[in-house]
Amino acid sequence: TLVSNSTVPTGFMGIAGNKGGVGVRFRFYETDICFVNSHFASGDGQKERRNEDYLTIEARMAFTDGPIYSLKDYIWYTPA
């Protein structure tokens, strides 16, 4: 139940759909589950860009069908 999806483009100027993240969220019995898949820039010299894109996806991904949740509501870690 409560199935929702979200997309965050991070490609050229933040609008092109060639890079970014997609997510789907749903409730399975009493447990909320969230899957996120992403496509980042490749190459050894793109580490900073990948990190920036991840932070953009984390900040902007929101699931709005049903209760409103942010991707951060599903992340179980403490950023360093």
C-alpha cells in the first residue's frame, strides 16, 4: 500500500534526464520500504561531482503520494 515514486534529475544544468535518481516507496504490512537507484557521472576524476549529485538527490527527493516523506526519512545513517 501507499506506493509512491519520485525522480531527481542531476544532468546538464540540473534539468537533463541523463543523470539523477529514481525512487519508489511503499508500505509492506507495517514496514515502510524505499528503493533508490541512481546514475552518476563516470570516471576517476568525477568523485566530487558524484558526491554533489548524491547530496542533491538526497535533498530533493520527496514522495508525495499519500503521506509526504523525504528520502532522508529512510536513510539510517549519521552523516560525517
